[in-house]
Amino acid sequence: MGFRGLYHLSQAFLRGDASNAVPYFVERQKLFGLVKTRRKRHRLIDAYTLWALSS
């Protein structure tokens, strides 16, 4: 997913909108899909584990 953002980063550098890559990607993390949401099955497994440990 990072490679897809490199083109956009280079264009932002040319426009003067970005001076550093890390802040640029942090601000636009959802646009580039850099941070994924947890899947439902993983949330269910975590919930089950929590109930199993508390017994």
C-alpha cells in the first residue's frame, strides 16, 4: 500500500504541500489504506478469549 502513495507523495512535493513523507502518510492513512480495520472474526475471538479467561 505504501507504493501506491509514493506517486501522490511526489506530486505533493512538487506542489509544495508536503515536505516530509511520514507526516504526509500519517495524515492520509485512510486514503491510502495503510491502517486496516480489525476483521469481525478477530474481534469475536478476542471476545471469546476474554470470557474464557474471566471464568
